[in-house]
Amino acid sequence: MPTLQWALTCNRVITDRETNSVSYIDALEAFAVSSFPVPFPPVCVSTLWRRESSRDILHPRLRIENPSRKTIQTFEPSTPTPLSKQRHRLNVILGGAPIESPGEYHIVIEQRVGESWRVAQTLPIDVSQLAADKTELKEPKPASKTRRQTKTVQQQHAADGAKRRR
């Protein structure tokens, strides 16, 4: 049975075609939204599996659970993957499920064992609500005397420079 070596949530995955090197861009552990409900943003769940024998077959399932541990989205490939190499990378993009409230959401990575599912790893993602921006409600402060003087001096220098260029 394949073993999950590690898992990571990020915004993008870049794989170099020549070297097969992978870059995981913008690791994600939390995000904030302005209001609820909102769709879960696209998140790439990157995993690395290691086979134990040449006959190993990977049959994964990924789920997003809300803070109440109710599944709001599931991804399961239609067919299991035979593992021809010692290591196998699996990158899945999840997102779009409705987020109703702030809290700790979980991406659950499971593996089929016989007729049941075994949890291989759980990745938490904290979802919070942005605070209202109170600076928009305040009146702008008038420029201080020093600032006005500095601005006047800068304008004078710009005018003098323009005269010299003519």
C-alpha cells in the first residue's frame, strides 16, 4: 500500500519540463474574506506518495470539511493509479465549495484500503473575516504647515528646473 510522504496546500505548482523539478508557490495555511458566504478559493493540494511494492495502486480521495466537520467538497479520481515509480506526485486543485462562516476548515487526504477509507493526513486552513476599514469613514487631516511649505518648495524647484531646460 502506498504511503503519503508529505502534503502541502499552495496557490500554484510549477513543474520544470526539462528537470522535472517542482516549485510550490504561495503556501497557504490561512486566508481572510470580506463577507460570507463566499466560494472556497482555488487551492492546490500537492502530495508525494511512496510505493512499498511494484504492485501498489493509489486510490486517493480529497475532501474539504467545514468547521463542523461536514464535507463541503470531494475529489476522487474515477480510476486508481498504478504506481510505476518509487515516488508519485499528485496535485489536485480544489475550490468553489461554499464557505458559510469563519473557522478552521480541513482538507482531508484519504486512501482506499479494501472497502474503507483511511485518513492519511489532515491539513487545516483558517478562514477569517477582514475587519471593516474604518479609515474610509474618517475625514482626511489637513496637511500640516511643514508639509504645505515642503510642497511649495518642491513646486518652485520644479518650475525653476523647467525654466532652465527651455
